[in-house]
Amino acid sequence: MNFSVLATQFWSLCLQGVALGFIYVLISLGYTMVYGVLRLINFANSEVVMVGTFATVIAQVTILKNATDSDPLHGFKLIYTLIFALVFSALICGVLGVLVELVAYRRLRALGTNRLASLISAIAVSIVLSEAVRIYSHSAPLTSPRLLEKWSFGEVAGANFRIDTVLIIVAGSIIFFALDRFVNRSRLGKAIRAVSMSEENSKLMGINLNRVISLTFFIGGLTTGAAAFFYTTVYETTQFNVGFNLGLAAFTAAVLGGIGNLRGAFYGGIFLGVLEQFSSAILGSQWKSVTVFLVLVLVLLIKPSGIFGEAVQQTRT
Amino acid sequence: MLNIRDKGASIWENWNRMKRVSFVLTVIVLVGLLPYAGTFPLTSFLNTPITSYQAVLVYPIAMFVLMALGLNIVVGKSGLLDLGYVAFFAIGAYTMGILGTTTKLNTWEILPFGIGFAMLAGLLLGLPALRLRGDYLAIVTLGFGEIVRIIALNLTQTGGPNGVVGIPNPPPIFGQKFELNDHAGYFWIIFIMILLVIWMVRRFTIRRPGRAWEAIRQDEDVAALMGVNLLVYKLWSFSIGAAIGGAAGVIYASKVMFIAPDMFTFNVSVLILACVVFGGMGNMWGVILGASILAYLPERIRFISNSRQLVFGLVLLVIMNVRPDGLLPRKKREKIKLKGAK
């Protein structure tokens, strides 16, 4: 127990937590969007994150030919590389999300089977993805080149506004805001919301169900891929097994906020990021997931639908 | 679709008691002889490359069948999605590890403790968690599985990441010795436990708890309206499932003599759940078949060592898409009767 950090590093921990939280927010959108439409946990999303981190490194090293040990980039080349890697990773993950839906969910959905069958087939897809990447990478960690020189904008109340922290917060907010606008204002977003309210009725209204579901997986994949890019930019290394912990944290965030609800995922993710930072500073990082789960259980006991969620239907297996 | 289950059930119902008893006894003897199947020329195709066939028979096959039967009570019979079943396995294993190395108790004396602690953990988790529904229950149980592993990883009493070493093997019973490289004895012990579980589940299914679970699985609200005490029967289902996991953990720790937190990851929970769903939720024979196949397959194809998990994932994906209700799904007799009534 080390409560003295609360006095000395309070704002710094908050800032780090918010930055980490934005990564969780973007991943948890991949869970919450799919849950909203299908009422199914998209178990393969954790491996989509993992593939995204590899895609980011591949975009930088193989496609743009930046050596792993090269100096940080500057100016136009930096911006170009960052945007290219972000878009590449997001697109790969988006397409992967659509493929996951095609392979793991579509046939089972057409047969109208129990939910657990889809769960297991999604788990099977995630085994396939993580094993394929493990064989491809020979189980070795992959290092990404340092793109950003880690300079700081300055300190405010002990919180160090480093360039990557600021980048995540700004870009993450933009992506979330854009998505929120898309779902709440556009025609396709309206279709997504309609399907999440009632599949039957939206079919009657002439909505192409398969297309809307594919679109949802695509958007979930896009944000997940963006999160994978930010993760790689900050931690600069990845491995075939990074997906599990990230996915678990993001899923917890989605449940905390109320699964199936965009803004819930936002608050849940930020809350979880800050909570993780504080619990690792106070109790030691090995206890952080224990704290997170205890908080989750407490929240669910007090408000079983998550902080911002509506009541979930009963599971039928 | 080929319906082996109904075919089998109709043959079974046409048999008299004599035939049934002799059939069951034959099956028990045949399964009991399985450890020697590897050396018998006709059945030697069962042999697994690289790992010893007898060792595979004990862990993972028999162990997975036992745990899948336990999880089947929770997921298949009562419809509660438990993603942290490995926690109970770990609690049983650590009970054996700690008590076995620090006290003079032997495995058979620790077994009740292991079962008791696992049941207690099931109750402690169940009391808050079983009030939740559906996917929220899934995430809380998943978290519980991780918490147990992380606690084992970080406490000094559990040996941290190094785990517990030098756990004693069980003492002999009826002249049957238990040693690290003598697998047949362990197989028979787990086989007896499996038979006990099958008997127990069959009794439960036709009695009050079984009917209550079935009602809860079909519709919680209706069950509650019919006067089923939801929390009590869910807790029963949860802690009986936990007890079986704990028993499996005790035997496992006592056999391998060494346990570490790495052995109790989320992957094990997923595998056991996959066994249940793959075989056919709620149908014991399906679950046994599914667990045997999913445990045996990765060992049988070990010669393609590097990509065997990949092949495993692909097979699981294809089978789930072809037979979404599992290999031997539960009876749907109720449905057929309803159609007839119309």
C-alpha cells in the first residue's frame, strides 16, 4: 500500500489513465457495437486488436521501410507515416472484423441456433487468429520503430503532457466524436440503431440485415484497429498474445459503462483506464486486474445494467 | 442430419433390464481396459505420437471429461454461462499442493477439503454473481477465474510464479500403487469419479433439482413464477459444478506433483466450455464424447507440432458451423410432442 503517490502524482496518474482509457474506449467499441446489434459477445475482437498491432508494425517496417532502430521521424514524413499506419491498421482490422462475422456468425445466425454456439465459433476464430500470428512471428515479440520523439508539451500540476499521450487523447476524442455523430445522425447509423432495437421490425422496414451487421463489424474493427495503432505507438512492442489482456480490459470497460451503449463504452473505458493507473500505483501493478474486477462486481451489484446501460435480456442457452 | 442420439435412445428403451446391465458392464470393462489399448495391435491406432498414450488418457482426456461433466451441470443443465470454471480446478489443485506439502495428510484425506473449498468458493462467487443475468454473469465468472490465478501468482504462500513443488502422490489403495509414471491407476480413479458423477447427475436430473434447473434454463421468469427458488437452485448447480472441478484439481495436482499459476489460465476454461458445447450442451453422453475428442485431437496430431492448435481451432470452427447444437444434442422430445398436439 502506497498512498503517498496520491499526493505527489495525482494529476499525472489521471492523465496517464485517461490516455490508457482512450485505448480501451476504442477497443471496447468493437465489443459494444456488435453487442448492440447481435446481443453477442464478440470474442474474436481481442485477437483483432492483436492483428492490428502487427499490421501497424508491418505498415511502418515492411511497407514504408523504416528500420526498427531508425531515428524518430520529423515533419511531413512523420505525419504521413503516422496517418498511413493508422489507416492501414484500421482498414486491416475492419476487413478482419467483417471476415470474422462471415466465418463465425453468419451461418449460425441464419440457422437461428443458441447463443453459445456462436460464442464457441468466435472463440475458435480467435484461436485460429492468434495461432496463425504466433506461427508467423515465431512466438517472438515484434518491436516497432520509434516514430515519435518523446518530447513534452510541458507539465501542468505534475502531469507530463507528452506528445504520445496528447496524440491519443486528441485523436481518440476525434474518432469517438465522429463515430457518435455517425451512429446518431447518419442514415446508416439509424439503420444500426434500428437493428439493435429489433431485428424483426427493422427487417420489415426494409433494412438489409446482413449488410448492417457487416457494417457494424467493420466499424468495430476500424476503431479497434485505431486502438491497436495507438497501443503500438506508445508501447513500441507487440506479441501474439497481447490481445487477451487488452480485450478483457476493454470488454470489462464496455460492461462497466453498460454494454451495447456507445457513450457507456466511452465513460467505462476512461473510468477503467484511470482506475487501473491508480490501483497499480497504490497496490502494485500485479493487483490491478483484481481491483478492476472487484469494482466491476460492485458496480454490477448496485446497478446490474452497468453505469449507463439499459437492462439486458435474459440469456437463453 | 444424422440422429445417432434418438436411434441410440430407442434401442436402449427396447432393451430389458438384463440387456441394459450387461451392456453397461461391458462398456465399463472396455473403458477400464483403455490404458492397454495402445499395446494391443487392433487398437494401436489410438497411440499418440511423442507424448505417452497412457499419460494422455489421464490428462487431458479423463480429466477433461470429468470437468466437462461438472461444467455441464452449470452451463448445460441450468443455462448459466460460466467462463471461469478453471478457478475451481485451481482451488482444488492448490488445496492439494499446500496441504500436501505442509501437513501429513494424504491425497484421499485432502480430497474432501479440496471439494469443500471449491464448493465454498462457488458459494462465495455465486451469492453476488448469480443475481446477475446472462452476459454479466459470464464476465464476472471470467473475472473470478483470473482473480484466482492472479492471487496464486502473487501470494508467497502459493509459491508465486514458481508454484508448489514436491506434492506427494496418492498412497496405494487395494494394492494399486500411484506413481508419476504409472498412469493406469490414475485413469481408473478418475474413471470411477466420472461414473459417480454420471450417476449423480442422472439422479439429479429426474428429481427436484434437475427439474428446477431445467425450468431455470428454459425461462427464469416463468420458473420464478412457478415457485422455483432461483438463487437456491442456481447456487446448488454452481457449487456442485465447483465441487467436481475441485475434485479434478486435487487428483491433478497429486498426479503431476507440481502446480504453477500458468496451468490455470482462461484458456482452460474456454477449452472445457468448448467441450460442453461441442459435444452437445445438456446431454451427458454428448459432453463425454466432445471432451474426449477435443482433449485427444491435439495430442493425436502432435506430429504437425507447430500448427496443431491452428488445426484444432479450424476443426472447432467447422464443426460448430456444421453441427451448431453439438455432436449429440440434448433430446428435443418436448418439441415433437407439442407438434403432435397441434
